[in-house]
Amino acid sequence: MKLFFGQIFPEILIDSDEQQHIAKVLRMREGEEIYLTDGKGNLAKGTLIFEGKKVTLNVSEVKENLPDFSPRLHIAIAPTKNIDRIEFFLEKAVEMGISEVSFIQTEQTERKNISIDKLRKQAISASKQSLRSHFPKVNDLQKFSEFMKNLNPENTFIAHCNENLERINLNALRPFDSAKDDHSSDVSLRLSKTSSELTFLIGPEGDFSDKEIQLLAEKGVKAVSLGNQRLRTETAGIFVAAWNYNKMF
């Protein structure tokens, strides 16, 4: 399955960069079959048509509103000083079905700016390679205080390394579909079924500050532990993405 990015509605158009890639890099030929997605859950199947430098699609089938991953996962992560590490996280998280990524600037975040356009292109590339018809939303860098204004504390969790503060083991969180069968009295471990999205906050190399952890706790955001080992920022993000990916099956 050769998957490319473009527009499905109101008319089918192959993205201009993709057209060049098809013609000049892949050197594909007229009549070859490809699939085209808009990253919004729609998928078109057809054969290539070359009109000079323009590449179009002779459509044979269109599928609309294909199912997305569930539960949806939103990771808010502090960009690392070495941007290669955050790019690696993004690629692997996209492959494992992450729905949204936010980059947050915390008190101890060393990197103050990122190339968001480059990261979005990498997310599209990873989505195509893993045959996703729903592409993740990649948000620009924002201050921790701004991100806090819009979060829903009901299904939001912070992963921090402060062993002196209460944390829930990540594997103790109940999946949405099994919460109804859970007779545990500890309702704090149950994921609310009123929302189909989970949000996890991952801190920078120096972790979240005690003040930031306290502010989130006051909003009702629970803390989670990712195990006994101290994980790097990008490793923690990938770990959470893999944990959620496992819940999909």
C-alpha cells in the first residue's frame, strides 16, 4: 500500500510536494495504484495520471470517516535541548497512534524555540509510513501557564520523578472499557468514560518544578509513576505512547 497526502474534499488533489516526490524521487509511472489520505480519516484509491509536471489521481474508490485510534492520546512534552531527541519521540509516538502533541515551556525547559513546521512535516511522514488515515495534531510551543488554562483535569496526568510526592503506578490506571467491571474502592484509578482522550504531561531534563506539580495537583491533575528507573524526556513520552498503544488491542 503506497500512501500519500493530499486533499479529498471538495475535490481530490495530491499535495504539491507529494507530486514531486512521486515523479522525481520515486519515478512512478502512469497507471500505478496509490492511496491518498487527507489525514482527517478519509481515504481515496486510484491510479496515477501525469499531465506534464502535474500528477493527478484517477479515483476508483473513496472511503469516508474511517475509525481513529481509541482512546485518543495527547502528550504535552517539554522540548529537549537536543532537538534530535524530541524528533525521535515524535516519530515513534506517531507510529503508535498518538492523537495530539503539545510542546510546553516549563520553568526548567532549556530550549526556548522549536521549528514547528519541520516537526509537523515529520509527523505527516511518520503517519504515512505507518499507514494512518488520521494524522496527529502538532501544537506550537506554549508556556506551561497557558497550557494549564485549557486542560481537562478529569483525564489528565503528570509524570514526574519526585519520589516524595504521591504518584499512581501507570499500569494501575483502568482502561475505559474495563472501568465498569472494576469493583475497586479506589475511584482515583479509574479513567472517566465521559472523555475519550487521555492527556499526559512529560517534563524537561530537570523535571517539573515543585511549584508546577503543586499547581497541577490543585487543579485535580493526578501524578503517575513510569517505573523505578528514571527515564529521559523522550523515553518517557515513548513509554506512555506504547502503554496507550497496548490498550487499543
